[in-house]
Amino acid sequence: MNKVWLITGATSGFGRALAEAALAEGDVVVGAARRPEGLDDLVAAHPDQAEALRLDVTETGAAQAAVRDVVARHGRIDVLVNNAGRTHVGAFEETTERELRELFDVHVFGPAALTRAVLPHMRERRSGAIVQMSSMGGQMSFAGFSAYSGTKFALEGLSEGLADEVAEYGIKVLIVEPGSFRTALFETGRAGTSTDSGLYPKVAQTREAVSAGDGTQPGDPAKAAALIRAALEAERTPLRLPLGDDGVTAVLGHLDQVREDVGAWEKSTRATGFDD
């Protein structure tokens, strides 16, 4: 049976690629975006399969109504893709509270509200999938990405616990961790930046890399979308799916570093219990 997808941030990048892949398989796609006119071409090309929904995920009070609307018209939501997001570069010290809260709104509280809204419907049907678009920055971080990674770490922690809770209801949770893919994430004007005081040279290097890398990222969103679909259809869907050569290398390297750090202190840290 064809699936019903609700995809946030569907006008570009991974959201657009997943929408196109789902439509090609005959599925129904409800693409949500702050500017849904960016989906006019998809809707026109697939009038019986594609719909555009105006939704700002940071307005969490709108999540329940949006889900009710989709379920009322299509009977169910088989796959929720929490894809809407943006990047942000800045030193931790120079990232303001407002900037940090805005990032958490779009990357954590927005996806959380939509996830809570779809869960009752998926539990009732004992099926469904929630795709959380994280990043390799949800597993590791470096200078300039402390705030961004903080939101992705939070999303991954919520999702890992969620996966354990909903498995008995037949609901899958897939955390996707892309490396550098050719999306609009680093486009000038879309990549958020904190004020640069010049105090942190490594952050300046990250800014330059982000700016210079736009449009030349090695990852292909269409190939990523195909792999995400394959992971969802697998008998055993993984909890985490790093994407891209750089993403896989970064995540595995980070895991090796964690193991090294833990191992170096293992004997002492195991011996911190009461002697009795």
C-alpha cells in the first residue's frame, strides 16, 4: 500500500529529495514549509499525490492542527520526516541566548511537537516511522558548531529514548546523520552566524570553510533519499544512519576517540564505588 508522508522543510535539500523519491514510488506527500509556494511545481506535476502545507515548525502550537488536517484528509501518516532546519556558525561564548533558543526551537521543540502529534495515530495503527534529520554534528562537534551540534545532540537523545518506547507499537525511529551534502544549508543568507570578535581563530576557519564549501559539497541528496527509503523498508531499520564518506568517517573517528578516552581511565573510573 502506498504511504502518506509528512515532510517538513520540503522545498529544498533532503526534504525535496525525499518528497521526489516518495512521489516517484506512487506515495502521497504532504510537504510542509514556511513558504509552501516553493512546492508549486511538485504539486502541479503530481496533483493527485502532492500537497503543500504552510507550517512554521517553531510555532509548536500549530503541530496538532497540522497533523489532524493531514489525517482527516488521508486517513493516516505513515512517515513523519522532521527535516526543517538551518545551520549556525559561531563561537560558544559569542552565541547569544536568543540565537541558541531559536536553534533549539527549529531543531528540537518543533520536531518534538510534531512527533507528539503523530504518535497517537501511529500507536493506534501499530505502524509508522519517524525520520529525524540530524547531522554528523549530532555525534561530534568542533569549533564554530557548538550551538548547532548542541541542538542535534538533544534531538538524538530524545529520539534514542523515543525509539525504545515506541518499538512495541511497531513504530520505527531513524536518525539520519549526513555529512556535507549539496543542499541549501550553507547558502549565503541562510547560514546563521554569531558576531565574530576575532578571539577564536578556529571559528574563523570554520566560517571560511562553510562559505567556500557552498555548492561544492560531495554528497548527493537524491542518493541519500534512496538510502533513507531503503533503511526504512529494511527488516531491521538502524537507529542511526550516517551519510556520506565524510559523515561516516567523522562519526567512526569520534566513536574511536570516545572509546580511547574511556579506556584510558577505565580502571580508575570503575573503582569509584563504596569500598563496602
